[in-house]
Amino acid sequence: MTTTTTKEAPSPPLVHSVFRLGFRFVAHLFFREIQTTGTHLVPVSDPCIFIVGPHANQFVDGLCYISRNPRHSYALMASVSYDRPLIGHIGKILSAIPVVRPQDIVHLGQGSLVYNPNKEPLVLHGHGTRFTEQLGPRDFIIFGRNYKGHVSRIVSDTVLEITHAIPHAEAGTYSFKIAPHVDQTAVYEEVHAYLNNHECITVFPEGGSHDRPEMLPLKAGFAVMALGALAENPTLPLKIVPVGMNYFHPDRFRSRAVVSFGQPMTIEPEEVEKFKRGGKERREAVTRLLDRSDEAFRTVTTNAPDFDTLLIIHAARRLYQNRKLSIQQTVKLNCHFVSGWTKLKEDPKLENLARKVKLYNETLAFFGIRDHQVQRLDITPVRASMLLIKRLCTLALLGGLGAPAFISNLPLIWAIDYISKKKQREALAGSMVKIAGKDVLATWKIIVAGIAAPMLYGLYALIYLRHLVKRRPDLSTIHKLIRACMAWAVQPILYYVLLRLGDTGLDIYKSIKPLFLAVRNPDVGKLLKTMRKDLSKDVTAFVHEHSTIFLPDEPALKHDDTSIPSTSSSSSTSSSASSNSKNIFRFSKLLETASP
């Protein structure tokens, strides 16, 4: 088998380019803003495996990723999705590669099993089981709190052995499910054929979509594909490219997103040689590549252990900023802050800082405003009153323009809300990793809107046609039909214009609360502004003290304000702590009398 590193990547089929434009248009409608970073890092012609995550927005992830990727690629797609009516047809047109996932063919096992990790960590005993009939080597057995054992040997109908002890498992008797081993040889061969032709493959290595704040453990499939391809063709210039999908409220209409392409990874020859030797060394090679990929993902994603920590980290990042950053810089700073926060989580100073940031978040929540609105509180009551009146009038005007469109679209809004929430409940019931099932909401909002909107606008066009038939007998039939068709075609354009006006109205609405607060209770505004200023000094001082962790090789994101005190200065620290203590005391007093 021969190949050359100078071979150019084939041009994508025309139908793929058309779909890419369509995906870009749909993404532009759903999201208010989508930014892309790191596209210059994507190899121009080398074969690539794009590993995309976190998979937090089901099929919308693929839509955004495909529309922003400078390279054409063939995606691996779960067979259950490949067989669906609409999504599956799109997958077939785009030449997606169907993959049978073990979790899609899981079935309930007969009887119950007993596991004692202390006495027999590699043995499972059954009661009323038929292991010899229902299980085989390399199958997975799932029980308890999603404990998963990899079957190595079936001893009898009531005894089996697993390859590894199950970490954190508790002794007890459990019902169980069986995930049969799936032979993916045909999939690997198809992937290798594409890569040898200098084409690209896309994999979502978490195995399925979810709404957790942290990424799920990476599945080994893409690592086996990469190592297998190089084992067959050692001269193949294969690269693995991490792609981060970063959303600001992924399930919300008109939210924002950033698609971040990371530094391409080269598979080391030592890993390929270990993979060739098989057995334990093969597993070590796959594990090492998975660990490297996990580290690469951390450079393009924000990965926090829970939502509370993520909220605190995002607040700390905002408090650190000394100027308005682009959305790309914001995502990069988020990644650095999450990484730094994780590494220093045992530091007492960080724990104290986290408590202060959490109190600040709770304070803002009490008054119903956001951090970026605090700066607007530095305004006199008179000026705030004038600005409030002006913006209320503007909001009323925009509301008047948008009200007819909103009313006419109420059936569509109801259908989108009802069906998407129904699908959310179904997804949550069928998953062991989802928290609330929010990862499916955006997908079903887009699908329902894409089907129901033309039907609703067609209904309005028919009503208009009926009006013309009754009220305009002077018009010929062809003119009536033309006018009805024009009414159907104009509605989406009109609603899009009103949609963009709605974005402006939403921005104005968000500014009402801080202005109202500045008019009603100026003291609260001064207190919040002082709290933010003091807390920003504390956050900035801590970040600069650990700048090699929080801001590695990122001078563009570092403050140039030399007046910010350092945590190494005891007088500065004590002064800041004293100031914060006074602010917290004043805030607790205000809470007794103030209301948002």
C-alpha cells in the first residue's frame, strides 16, 4: 500500500457543499452569533480525524461544526439516528458512516447478580441467571449506579469473570443489563479507506449527546481507528484535530456559540508499534492516545465538575476582565480559568475567593441584574430616569411592531415548545448520563420550526386567497394565486426582519432593571459597584500570582494595570478583606429593607 504526503484532498461533492450552505443558514437563524477560532490550524490536505466535543446539543452540534469546518469530512453516525426518517436521510445524503453502539442494543438480563468488590473484585455471581446463553466474552454487563463490567470469561450459568475491578462499586445484589460486543471491523475498514484517500472523518468521541457540565470519558473508537490506519499505512500523514463546541445557553433561541479548532495532534511511532504488538501493549497505546486527546480537548473546551463551580468560574473570569473581549477571547479565557481553577482547587486562598464570588452572584440574583449591568449603576438618578423613559418608549415601539408577528406565530411557538419538551422527557427517560435532557431541545426546536413554519405560513396564504376570492372578483384566478404565493413567500422574510429587531429589543429590555434600580435605590448601585471593584482586585491579584497556570502564553489576555494590588502584599490583602467585610455587612443590612 503506498501513499504520498503531497497528495491533495479530494474536492467535496456538490450536494455536500449545498448542505453546508443550508446548515450555515439554519445556524444563522437559530443563533444570534457563531464565531470560529483556530481554522488556520486545520491541515489543508492531510487526512484528519476531527474529534468534536462536548456533545451538548445533539444534531445541532453537527450542524454548527459542518457549517464552520474548512475541510469536508465524513461523520460517524449512530445507527439509531441513521435509520430515522429525516435525520437519517440527511446522513445518507452526506455519506455518513453508520455505527451500531452497544448502548443502543442493551437488553435486560435474566435473574440477578451479586458483586463483592472486596472479596472477589473480578467475579460476578448470579441467581437465576443464564450467563452461558445470554453473555459472551467482550460483552459488557451493566448494573447498579451505571457500574460497567467487561466480561472476560463465562465460567457457568451463575459465575462469570470480568477483566477489571469496577471502581467505586458497592457490594450488593443487583438486576443487570447486557450490552453485547459489536464487531466494528467493517466500520474501521471504511474509515481507513477514507483516510488513505486523504479525506477526513468526524467523530463525537463521548458516544452520545448529554447536558452535563463536564465531558464524558472519551470512547476508544477514534484512537483505534487512528492507530489502525497508521499500522496499515505508516507513511500516512494522519492528524487528530480536537474541536470544542462552546455554547452560551445551547438550548435557547438566539443564543451564542463558538466553534474552536485546536492544535492538530500527530500519532507517535512508538504508539503505533505498541498497537501492532497487540495485547496489553495495544491497550496501553490506545489509553495513551486517549489521555493525550483528553488534554487537547481542555485547550478548546470549558470542563467543570458541576454547574455551581462553572458559574463561579465564569463570574471570576468576568471580574478579571479589564476590557471588552471578543467572543473568541472569552472562550479562551474560560478554558484557562477552568484549567487553573481545577489545578488550584485545594488552595485556601482560592476557596476563600470562591466564597466571595458566590456571595456576589447571590447578591446580583437578589436584585435581578447581571454582572455586566453593574457598571450601568454608576449614574445619577436624574440621568437614569431620563434614560429609562427613553428606553421604555423605544421598547414600546418595538413591541408594537413585533406584536402582530408574535401573535400570528403563537401556534408555531406552542408547537415548538410542546414537542421539544416532550422529546426532552423521552430522551431523559432513556439515558443514564443526562441531567435534564436539555441537549435535545435545540435540535427539536429547529426540526419542528422547519416543518411547521412553512405549513403555518401556507395556511395564512390560503386564508388570504379565500379573502381574494370573496372580496376581489375583478382579479383573475392566476393573479389571485400569484398574490397568495407572494404572501406565503414574504412572511418568512418579514419575520426575519422582525427577529433582528427583536434582538435589539431584548438588549434594551436587559438594560431596564439596572436603570430602575439606579432610580429607586442609588445606595444599592454604589454598594454593588464597590463590591465588584474590590472583588475584581482580589480575583486579578490571585490570577496574576498564578499567571503561569491561568494565563499560559496569553499576554494579550493579561491586565496591563500595574495599580492592581498583589496578593503577596499583606497590607493590600488585609485592606481588601476589610473592605469586602464592610460591603458584606452593609449588604446584609440592605437586604432587610431593599427589594429588587
